[in-house]
Amino acid sequence: MLRYAIIRILWLIPILICVTFIVFTLVDFAPGTVVDLMITPSMTPEQIDELKAEYDLDKPMIYRYGKYMYNLVTKGDLGTSQMSKEPVAFAFFSRMWYSVSLSFSGLILGVIIAIPLGILAAKVAGTIWDNLITAFTLIGLSMPGFWLSLMLLRWFTFKIKLLPSGYDGTWQCYVIPTVAAGLTLSSIVCRQTRSAILEVSKQDYLRTARAKGVPERQVTIRHKLRNAWIPIITQLGGLVAGSLAGNAVIEQIFTWPGTGRLLVTAINQRDEMMTCGLVILTATMFSIVLLIVDIVYALVDPRIKSAYVRSKKRKKKGAAAA
Amino acid sequence: MNETLKNNTAAAEVDTRETVLEVKDLVVQYVLKEATVEAVNDISFSLKEGEAIGLVGETGAGKTTTALAILNLVPDPPGVIQQGSISVCGNDMLNLDVKELQKIRGKDIAMIFQDPMTSLNPVLVVGEQIAESVRLHEDVTASQAFDRAIEMLELVGIPGARAHDYPHQFSGGMKQRVVIAIALACNPKILIADEPTTALDVTIQAQVLSMMNDLKEKFNTALVMITHDLGVVAKMCDKVAVMYAGRIIESGTLEDVYNTTLHPYTEGLFNSLPRINNKGSELKPIPGMMPDPTRLPKGCAFAERCKYATERCFEERPASRYVNETHTVACLRYDEPDFHIEGVED
Amino acid sequence: MSKKAAFATPDGPIVYKKRSRLMETWNSLKTNPGAVFGLIVVALYILMMLLSFVLYTREDVVAINGKEMFLRPSAQHWFGTDEKGRDVFTRIMYGSRYSLAVGFGAVGIGLIIGVIIGAISGYFGGAVDILIMRFCDVLSAIPGTLLCMVLVAALGPGLINLLVSIGVTSIAGYIRLARASVLATRGNEYVEAARAIGMSEVRIALTQVLPNSLSPLIVATSGNIASCILSAAGLSFLGFGVPVPLPEWGALVSGGRTYMLKAPWMTTFPGIFIMVITFACALLGDGLRDALDPRLKK
């Protein structure tokens, strides 16, 4: 197991290096540079060239990438924002908490609603109730988060003045963004739960359990859910990872001090260093979360777990024979 | 085979044994939007303790549905037990509440399922799956139940240490042994084995069968053996019931059915077996296919494939008749006093 | 639930009729009320788009009319007017082309490129396969929304760029799916059988492997259209999509934000239009999945 985890972690390194290259190239390719916004009509061409040279814009892209990677690898330095002069890593980590807390509150809300609802839908599969739940989840999937946010803002903030319109540090300010972020998420989880349980419900081993005289409740808990939650947690992990970056729109609406809004601002300002660094850091977090999910997945599914354990044993035997 | 036959007849003579299973007039259908599948049509049989009956027939004859009906586990919907009664050790299986049923399943009556690959829960260790049954039906602690599971594994020829392994770590034959261990965990009075060896290699088949035979004798378990393999029946059973399109068309002791075959379908079954002694003889398969169970003919279901069929066979449904005390056959032609089938070739 | 052509009793399967796969899919869709509803809605949206080409010019939707600002919905302006006196209904109708173009276009790009690369990867295996799969690993290490935003920023604003960005973002998923599907199909015995009777590799790929690998792709595609429409709206809302005076629906919602109290219709109606088309596509996707994936039939 440990070996598997280590291989997976090592494997992340080349992938992330490729990510830095792709992101750097894309950001560099974007029309306009940070300098464009600084140029004033009174500047002489020499001054402009000087400004460009300050950001290495007079050199080829590969030079800038090399320099960037050199700083990243040797000093762990992701550079500083070209606009606010704030170090990128500091900007990211100081705002990460706000994004993570928002995605987690969305996730918790989603899971609390979605999993019981999914189990219920599977239980009443084929009936009108199942259709209603399915329709509800489809609406949840189709509702644009930003639109829902605005509708909720209109009613709960402007009409009845119950909840704040943006981030103010209180728990109330979490309510609307959480609902907006959690709705889509819970719809996805609910659908996955339903289909995972229905898939498991068809398995022969449930019949074996019933023939043993296992009460139906136990059949559901021990036999159905134990098998069904494997695909469910896989999907949940993916959603957590995705929501680390995916709430940019909601953050924008609620002036949330998170990384998503920071990125939107950076892109709009053509702040290459910030954009690049934020994407790289988010991608790293994202990959780490996915990696953890994979490892958990291997731990809860004995079929996968033993596949690794066994291959290790076999290799050991092979080594001993040699 | 002769020896088994002798044993059987001997057993039949001194019959003071208790009847443990009685199926009467059972009708099971699958009611779908498009059509109704008539899976089991009015079958009856009974079984005494320690006795073994073979339910023989082609795929789709209604054998598995019968077995599930005995446990009252026919998948519902779409399955409906339309009529009949089933008594397991004196309990009326079709009219008990769920709690009582759960007490009987696994304890008084257990079932070995057809496909060992899919019958075990992949995320529970096998010991746990055996122990679950013990824990449910006996007043034991979890660790006692697990010890019992280890014992059961050893009984079916698997080292006890493997109780902590998951199903995917076992081979097919081993999995089938585990399934058997689960079924036998609480010493059931009746064991239903649904094609327990179909998914296995021939050599493993023989091992599993002889093991089942030993266990059956050891615990004096009554056995319902569902199979399409007439050889397995000869090895394991005292009685045979041949099923066709959801009906028992011939039943009796092994000797009745094997040595004095009466029904044309049973004859066809025997004739379609390859014979090792007479390699020159040709296989004589039964022509045609089983009728569509959603549209059973109004006469004898076998008439269309039967070489003895008369016009009457297509019009009237034959009732079961007793030929002697143990042997029944459902064929209209036996209304004619001098009718006899050509007989099974040797 | 979908109508089934076969039912498995514990004693064995019961098969009623054999129909061609296309017919069976169609029949299954036809009897699924959700799918029919989805199909009708999608057809209505397409009709709306076609009508908008005939009825309105670009001028009609961007021209400023200072006299009719913030009018409530009325018989004359069904969905009211916006801060520049433009009719919201007209703008929504005109904007249908963007959502539909992005939904179908992005999926089309992702699907075509993804399937070709994925099929190559699955069919040939070896070094090509390894290279392609590592490329997918890299692509999917960047969260989709981020990749999309960076791509749009790199390519610049505009419908085509938006469409390409969303399409490219979904490529890795399609490659994996197509590869898995081809691998699963390639191992089947009927492919062996085709090889045994001397069919050429190309012919096997086209006549045996491809048609039998399509189902999971079609299912994924139909579901993906909905999410592409949503991403496009989200990106436009952030200002990364179709440039401003043009009435992309996400941009309309964004534009109405400032006037939410004064003119709530400016945000409400475009949002509903996004939701309904997404909902219809999702329903259609579910219907197709039920029809094509026999594993999910109950």
C-alpha cells in the first residue's frame, strides 16, 4: 500500500512539471501583457521598452519559463504579482482557507441531503417518488449557480434583508453561497448514490444474504451500502477536488476573498505571474486530493487493495528466487 | 449406480422419517407489462428428512423459480406466487410474516446458489459471510460465530486461516465450497442446491459433489438437487422429478424413472446423453425448443416435440397419474392401455 | 423507466422480439416521457434560434433606445427592457445561437478529437498509447474550470474561442472513454471471429469495433451538452465569453446584476432559459442512457 502511495506521489512530479509548462505557455500566449495596463500616453518609447525589459518581455518565452522554473525549483518561489507586488504563494495560501471552507460547507450540505435522498430514490425506484427525486436532481444540475445565487440574493438579502450580500466573516454570509454551491453538488451525488445502489441491488450476493435469513435492514446496511459507497466516495473525492477551483463564479458574486476570485482578477489584469502561480498551486492541490481519494479507494475496496499487496508479494518471491 | 439404487429402495421400505418439505400445487408467474411468464405451473412434491430429490430439466423449466419459491424469495415484483402451499418443517412459508421467515431461512432451510462467482459479497471476508448466518440464528458471540465459520471452512476442505480472505482471492471451486459452507453453517434440515456444480470444472465438480454427499449423510440433511445433469442425480438423489415448462411431467424413485422410464420427454433426455459403452450409437437430440413461457400451448407443452403426440395431446392438458406408489407420469397416451415408449437405448 | 425488450427470470432470459438497435433505441426514447419532453424542448430552442436569424439583425439587439429603459414586462415587451432600452425577449432569442452553438460545438470538438485520439490509443496500444494517456493525465491534473478560464484568456474573447476552450477542456475525458470502450470491445469474441474469417484490420475497426464502442460515448455526449452550456454561461458571466453588447445568456444575467432590484426581469428570464435548455439536454441524456446502456435497464 505504502509503495503504491509513494509511486503515485513520485508520479505527480513529472505531471505537475508538464502542467507548469502548459499553463505558462497559455498565459504567455494570451493577448496583451501586464505592461499594456501600465503604459500611459506620456511615456516615451524608451520608457516603454524599459518597462518591458523589467518583465523580461523583450526575451523569448522559453527564457522566461526557464527563469520561472529555476526560481520555483531552487527557491520554491512562484514569483510576485505584477500588479499588487504580493508574493503569489502567500496570496494563494492566505486566501485558500476561504475557498476551502466554502467548498466544504457546500459539500457537507450536499452530502447531508444527497445521500439519504439517493438511497430513498433507489428504494422507491420506478415509482412516482423516484421520478420526482430524479426530476429534482436534474433541476439542480441544470440550475446555473450564479443565477441561483442572484435569485437568492434578491429575496433573502434585498427583499427581507436576512442575509449579508457578501463575505463579512459571519456564519450568515455562508448561507447563500453554500446553497448555491451545494445544490449542483448534491444533485450529482444523489444521482450517483441512486445508480450505485440500484446497480448493487441486482447482485446475486444479496440473494445469498436473504437466503441466510438476514433481515432486510441488515441487507441494506451491510451488503448493499458497503458495496455501493465505493463509487460514491470516488465521485465525492472528485467533486471536493473540483470545487477547490470550481467556485470562482460564486466567489465573484459574493466578493468572497478566495482563490477563485483572485484568479479571475489576475486574468482580467493580465497578471501573468499570479495567473500562472494560482493555476499551478490549485492544480497541485487538486492532484493531491485526487491522490488521497485513490488511496482511500484502494483501502476500502479489498479487490484493489489486495491487487497491490499481492503484486508486492509476488515481486518479493521473484526476488528471493533470483 | 446399482449400489445406490439398492440403498434407495432399502430406505424406502422403512419409512418412519418425518416429512420436512412439502410443496403443493405451486404456481409462480412473473407478471410483466408486456406478458405474463408462466414459470411454475402447479407442481407438488415432498421430501422426508435425509432424503434427496433431484429436480431435472432444461434451462427455463422453472427449477430455480421453484427453489426460490420454497424460500419465499421469488423476486417481487415481477414474481407472484399465484397459488399453492409450501411447508418447511411444518411452517407455512407463504403465510408467515417476514420476521418468522428470516428465522427459518438459513436455519431450517438453506440454499446453495448457482453461480459462485457472483453469490459472495466482494467486500466482506468469507469467514464473516459464514459467521453472519451463525450469529443470526444461534445465541453466540461474534467470536464464537467466527470460530464456527473457520470450522465450517475446514469441513468443506478450505484451510481455516483463509477465513480472513476476500472472495476474489479464491478460485471458482473454492468459492463454491464457501457458498456451501454458508448454506451448511447452521445445520439446516433442508438444503436446496441450485446447479451447484455447473460453473465448475469436471474434476472439481466430482470433488464438490462427493463432499456434499458426505455432509448430507453426516448431518442427515434433506436435499433438493436442481440440475440438468442426470448423472449428478443418479449419484446424489433418492427421488427424481423431471420438469418441463414449469410442470413435473414424471417423478418417482431413481429406479422408477431411470429403469422404467415412462414419459417421452424423459426418454428424450436419456437418449440425448452420449453413451460411452456404445460409441456407434448416434445422439438423438430432442427436436425443437421449449415453448415460450409467456404463451404456453393449451394442450401438453411437450406435444410439439413429441414423436408420440396425437391430436388429443394438442388439445388437452395431461394430469399426473400414479403408475405405482411412487411413480407418477403426466402423459395422455397412457390412457391407452397398451401404449409404451420405445424405451431408452443402451 | 424504459421499456425492456427482454426480461431475465431466475430460470433464464425471456426474449420477446429482436429489433434493430437504432429502432430499439428510438422506441425506448419514444416511450420515455422525460426524453420526449427533452427532445421537444431542444427542438423548440432550435426553432427559436432559426427564427431569430430571420427576425432580428445584430443591430436590433445592440441598438440603444433611451426612451424605453427598464420597462416592466408587458404585451409589447414580453420580458421587459434593459438599462439601454433594449427588449429582453429579443435579446434572449438572439442569444440562443450562442448557447446552442457552444453546447453542440464544444461537445462536437471534444468528441471528434477525443474519439480519434482515444481510438488510436486503444486500438494500437504500445508507446502511442502510453504517450496519449500521460498527456491525458497532465490535462486532467488542471481542474476543468481553471483550464477553461486560462484557455479563454489565452485565446481572447469571442464565440469560437469560447467554444474551442470548452471543447478542449473535455477532450481528456473523451479520450479515456473512447480508449476504454475500444479496449473493451476489441477483446470481444466477435472481433476475434471477424479476424478469423479474414477481415482486414481497418474493416474490423470500422465495422466491428467502432459501432460497438459507441454507446458509452453517445451517453456521455448527451450528458455533456448540458454541462457545456452551463460552463459557457458561467464563463460569459465572468466576462470571459462572448464580448459584451452581444446577448449571450450568461452575459445577460451578469449585465442585469446591477439592476436586480430595479429590473429583476433582466436576470430572471435569461437564467430560466439557460436552465430549461440544460434541463432538457440532461433529460434527453438520461433517456439515451436508459435506451443505450442495457446494464442500467431494470
